Amino acid sequence: MNNSPEQAAIAAFFDSCARRGLMADFTSEERGKIPRLLARWNVKPGGRILEPGCGLGRLTRILAEAVGPGGLVMALDMSEEMLRRAAQRATLPNTTVRRGSVYEIPSEDGFFDQVICFCAFPHFTRKREALREMARVLRPGGSLCISHLSGRERLNRFHQETRSVVSNHLLPAGDEMRGMVEAAGLRVEHLKDTDEEFCLHAVKEEKGGKGMTGYIAVETTTATREDAEKIARALVERRLAACAQVSGPIASTYWWQGAIETAQEWRCRLKTKESRYAEVESAIRSLHPYSVPQIVAWPISHGGGDYLDWIEAEVK
Ligand SMILES: C[S@@+](CC[C@H](N)C(=O)[O-])C[C@H]1O[C@@H](n2cnc3c(N)ncnc32)[C@H](O)[C@@H]1O
């Protein structure tokens, strides 16, 4: 599990909340809202649900009952104390309680029908990374729900007023959220951002759906041919990309530290699965000598069926 000082401090904060029993149960007013939420989230018998940031598991059992014996719920949290208590309550056989981070979800690609992120998203400080990882574990057509029982402004004010490690854990405004969610490869179908409630519902594009094949081209640029070839070789060897083409030299013009620079660069373009983007980005970053490397990706909207099948087979 990623244990950076920032994440360790957040886990310690929630360990102490767990010891105090905070958010152990819904109030009766909140409980009254749950059936409507389950309907809005479209929770169905037989569904496979991931609940990241499950806390003390006040929602976990409700989800487990709603999906029934044919479905399953994985409740995930990085706070040991939260989980210890959640595990005592999650007694249904269709429920697994796992300690882990939303940035490294312990699941294969495309396993879940739904990710229900309930009262937890502001605490995921690396929001784009969290969204990409939640999108990775959703099956095509599966959905992500980010839901809160109070409005965004009230929630953000509440966090700010705690004067604690969560003071800057804010829920971004609707348009910013929409942009981040779509950048993770999900299509926003419903967004309610009112004084009373925040609810976002997004769907992972079906393969071959609207302008998407599920495959992407990722590009980076380097100062030397050797660096571009090193990245190409490493990513193909690690099966993070099916192929990579190095081309150049190219003439680049860009802003850097307040001045316009020009330089000769080399381009490395890789083809891979959309679901592996986060790993590809992190591998390029670890091999790249620049402090702010260009790492950008484009969806492949169409492609020869045999070629796309080949990418599928070679990226493992
Ligand atoms: C406000 S609590 C909400 C818990 C629960 N969803 C509920 O409504 O009762 C947020 C939870 O998110 C967890 N959390 C924060 N960052 C996390 C991360 N990166 N990965 C997994 N869980 C995380 C915390 O440990 C905490 O239990």
C-alpha cells in the first residue's frame, strides 16, 4: 500500500475517527434517504460493487443486502482501525473487507459493475489518479457513483473548519469534476450539485462505443534519441505497450520558467490499452529525465480489428 507521509497522516486521522466511533451509523433522517439513493445508484441483485473509503461500513451491509447472495461487495479502506470495526459488522458471505488504497485497488481490470464512492471522494487527494484507478476496475458499461448526503459547499466548509489534516480535502465544483471524470474515460450521465446534495453518476464507455475502442496512443518527448528508445524498449518489455515508435528529431518551442525556449527533441509514441494508462504514465515518469515531461494520450477511435486484437493480446 502507498504509504507516503501524506497518506500516512490521513490514515492516522481516520484511525482516530474510528476509535471515537465517528460516522458509525446513519441518523434516522439519513437512513430515510437510502432507498432513494440505492435506486439512483441503480444497485441491483447480482451486482459486483466496490466501495472505496468504506469507513466503519455503515453503508457496506446495506449494499451487501441489496446485491444479495448472487452479488458481491468489496469494502476498501486504508485506515486499519476503520477496517477492523467494519470487518466485525460485514458478516454477510458476499462481502470482503480489504485494507488498501484507492490508488492501488486490489482487483483485476474490469471486475466490478459499480464503484460506489460514498462520502469519501474529497479525501482522495490525488483525485485524477483515484478516478483512473476506479475506472480501471469497472467493466465497460459499469458505473461510478460519487455521492454525498449534503451539498458541496456545506461539506467543504465542514472540512475546512476542522483545522486538521482534512481541512483541504475539498469536493471540486461540478464542471471541474465532470472534466476529471471524463479524462478518466468515463461518461458523466448525471450530475446533481445543489445545496442539499452532491451526486455524480458516470459510465465507463463500452468498447467500440462512442468514438472509443478502449485503446490509446501515448506520447512523450525527450532530449535525446537514446532516452526515447530507452522508454520505448522498457515499456514494451514490461508489456505495458504492444509497440512503440521513436521518431525525430522534431523542433519544439515551449514556455519554460518564464521564457520561450526552442529545442530539438525526439518523440516516442506507444500503443496500449486505455485501462493501463496510469501504469504507463508512472513508468514513463520513472524513466524520464525531465522534471515535467510531456506525457499525453489520445483515444484510438477506430482501428483494424486484427490490429486492435493484437494490442489486446500483447499488453499483459
Ligand atoms: C469520511 S470517511 C467515510 C466513510 C464511509 N464511506 C461512510 O460514509 O461512513 C472517509 C473514508 O475514506 C478513507 N480513505 C481516505 N483516503 C483513502 C484512500 N486513499 N484509499 C482508501 N480509503 C481512503 C478513510 O480512511 C475514511 O475511512
